[in-house]
Amino acid sequence: MPTITWQTLTRWTDQELAAFDVAAADLLCALGLPGAETIDVNRCQATLDQWARHIHEETNRLAYLFTRHPSKYQNSKARFRMMVLATVLQRDLGVHCDLFWNDLSDFHFFSNPDHLFVHGVVQQRRGTCSSLPVAYAAVGRRLGYPLKFVTTWRHVFLRWDEPGGEQFNVECTSHGFVSHPDFYYLHWPRKLSEEEVRHFGALKSLTPRQEFALHIGNRGHVFRELYNLPAAVDAYAHVCHLYPESWSWSASLVDTMNRWESRLRARMPPVFPPMTIHFSPRAFTNIPQDLERGVFNLYARETLLTHPPFEEKWWKPARRDPRQLPADYRSHIKVRFPQKIGENLHFSFSARGVSTNDVDGRQSP
């Protein structure tokens, strides 16, 4: 059976993703990140299985509380169940929101995968609004609870969202079980305008593909803060494809592309050969074609400028003295991205009317 990666999941339907463990999906997005080398997906899943069994037992043991005093729980078995889940996670298992992490700078917060992915909760019993909802949802869904992810300004919470039935929000960073109304999240952590709610997809229960986009987005955040801009752009492009309704992800993609462009321009020699690019078939069909082609253009230049033989032979001498270019300096570059699976990125170079072919051998994004 082929190995499942986070890229594999981007091709799945909502129905397929809904049947896949949210914790596993989250952890697949963390694999390969700097600082996430100790992640054991199977062990994390086994721990969450144990937590779910313990909560199931405690829910049954405490069921008499609801039977005797249902009004204390707004006559809602669902609220009672979530109260037990939150209480057991926090009181018995020690899971809590780390307020120190929340006060960190963006760099120190987003550059550490422990702050963003569920393994941080499982291994350290502490988390943030990025990781705690995954832990709560992973446990709750193991118990059959209809939990959905919901976003507001730089914050994620859950919603018990029973089709045709009960709905209420679940704040995963609070002490105890707390359920704020939607109105609360319109004003916290900051006030949202009607336009922002509409364009950012705030306060809506996310579909499985939109939910998965959040996990990939966190992968992008880590790479962006660590200045691995190609990997960050790759992640954000996948997010925008999965969740085109949210303009905030488009803003993250464009901002990171602009940073990448600035870095490349600082490295390019004053005289850089013009390029003709033969693009791959569209991969991110839910984002504008010009934006997608911009991603491939950046990747082509990144590959050319960071290839050591090209750097020594052409770019370094051209930066040193653009008036005295190497005799074999290229006048034009043709870039051919893979047209089917298994092909490599291919470069053709022209100089003084003579064409030569070079194959970089690296896979395109």
C-alpha cells in the first residue's frame, strides 16, 4: 500500500477526509518540519485512543449527574458529554492551554511545531488554539461526537454541529468547559467587520477539506518563520486550492511570494538571462492561473540560482562584474516543468546561437 503523505490527502474528497483521523491528518502535515523529528504518528494515535476510552468510561460513570439534574446542563446530553470530555482532559490528563506560548512573538510561536500540531498536546499535555482543537476533535470524534472546526481572527475553536440537531461552540483554550455564542467571536480576539466575516470564512463550520487546509497552513507558518520560503509557498498554495473561500490564506500566499521574490532579486546578477517557461498542467485550479504561474516562476529561478555549478560558472562572475560576462554566459533559458508524474524539471540553455541541454534532476513542487 502506498505511503500516505499530506500531499496525498490534498487529493481526497470531503467524504474521504471525514473518514480519516483528524490527528493523523494534522501530524502528517508536521512530518518533515524542523523540530518535529520525534513525532510518532502511531504512538500519538494510540494515546488518543486511550484518552477516548477513559473519557467514555467517565461519561458513563457520571451519567447519573445529567439524569438527576438535566437543567444544570441546559437539558442537553451533548453539552454534558462535552463538559465531561473537557473536564477529564484537563483534570485527569493534565491537558491545558499554555499561556506562555500564547505570549510569544510570531517567530518564536510559529517556528516551533510543538505549538501548532497535536503531538505537542499528546507529548507535553499543553497546547494552543492551533493544537488543542485537534486534540479535542480527535478524542470527541472517536466517541462519535459531531465536532467541526470554526475560525475567527487568528483563533480556532470547535462546534458541536449535529446535522438537523443541536449546535453550540466549544472553546478549547479555556479552563473547564466553556461555550461562547458566535457573537463573542465577532468581537474577540478583535472585532470583525461583516466584510471580514464574509471574506475570511469566519464563524462557519468548516468542511473536511477546509479543515485539512488549516493543518497545511500551520506547516506553511513554520516554514515561513524559518525562512524556507519555497516550502512555505508550496504549503500556502495547497491551502488556497483547498480553501479558496478564505482571503486570509491568499494574503499569506501572496505575502510569502513577495518575500521570496525580494530574496531572489537580491541574489540575481544584474544581467540575468530571460526565461521561457513551459508550465505543468494546472495543479492549483482554485487559484488564479497567473498566481499559480508566479509560483512556478519563483521555483524555476530558485533552482537556477541555488544550483552550485551554475553559481560558480555564471552567476558569481556576473555579479562581480556584469560588464565582463563569462564567454559561455547564457543568453536565454527554457524551463520545462514536468508534464506527467515521474518527469523532472528540465532546463535548456542558449548561448551565441548554440543550444545545450541540462537536466537539473530535481522534482518541481
